[in-house]
Amino acid sequence: MMFKNKLGIKNQIELANIEEKITKLKAIRLFEEKKMDLFEVGTFKGLSQIHKYLFEDVYDFAGDIRKENISKGNFRFASVVYLEDALKKIDKMPHTNFDEIVQKYIEMNVAHPFREGNGRSMRIWLDLMLKKQINMVVDWSKINKEDYLLAMERSPIKNVEIKFLLEQALTNKIEDRQVYIKGIDVSYNYEGYNIYVTEELENEI
């Protein structure tokens, strides 16, 4: 689907490529300039702050709750009628240990609060919770794309698979630049964005 954008791009492929480049550069800055330290952890506000920072140069809706119903494949995400209430309930969910954090992540994925860029923003949001509460982050390079997507698709009904994948990929290298940079590439690849290698974009900062 073609989104109205700040760049005036009218070709979907061109937009996807430019969006990937711009937002990966912003993701690098999140780490390099420690901007994530300023965001709330485990709340929709914090997720919105991440999303806005990544996408504000491309879309007017960056950081804003979507006003449209959306779906992926046969799965429909939370209806806009109930979305704000769902986000309030998710905010109240505890996130003090691994199991609670993963369940909160699953519920936020079901909500899918933004028009675009949910997964990429939420995986950073997840790592911030894990980093703060258990001093760990996910090494996303250890999680196969197909395994992850299938586990997330099943997670609202059965969360065992996604918990297993995430737990096996946990690392205590919470400030490791390579773990973060490689993780951004993997996270984007989950969504089909793989034109640019994040590490090769760093010279453009």
C-alpha cells in the first residue's frame, strides 16, 4: 500500500527503499547518541517515542495511533474502536521479568498501534524492557526469520514458541554496538527491508 509521505514519493518501491535508508540511519543515532535513554520503558508512550524518532522524516503519522483498521495475511490487528483502551490495558501490564515482558510484547503486537513500522519499533521497545529489567537484550541475528514470523503469528494463542526463540537468543552484551547494529538489519529483514546494510550507512551520519 502506498502511504502519503513527506518526501512526495509516488512510487512504492522507491518509497520503501528511501524509508529503509532514512530510518536505519535514525536507528543508528538512537544507539550512538543514547537517545533511547530518554524514552519511557514498557509504555505506549515510550513505543510512540521510538516510532516518532525513526519515522518522523518520512511520515506525518509517525508516533500517532492509527485511525484505520489493518491486517496482515489472515490476521486482523486490534480494531481502531478498541485500540486506545487496549493500549491503556497494555500499559498497566507488569514487565518485571522475562515472561511478563514477552507477554506484554505479544499484546502490543496484537494492538499494532501504528499505520506502518510497528514491528521495527516494537523490537527496539522489547529490548529496552529486557535491558532495564533483566540486564539482557535479544541477539536478533540468532533468530531465523521464518521461525520468528510463525511464532509471532501463533503467539496470541500459544506463546511457548516465541518465548523459546527469544530466550535462546538472549545476551548480556547490552551495550555491544555490533549486536545492536546487526539486530537492526535482521529486524528490518523480518519485514522485507534488506536493500541497505546498516553498518555501511554509518559513514553518512
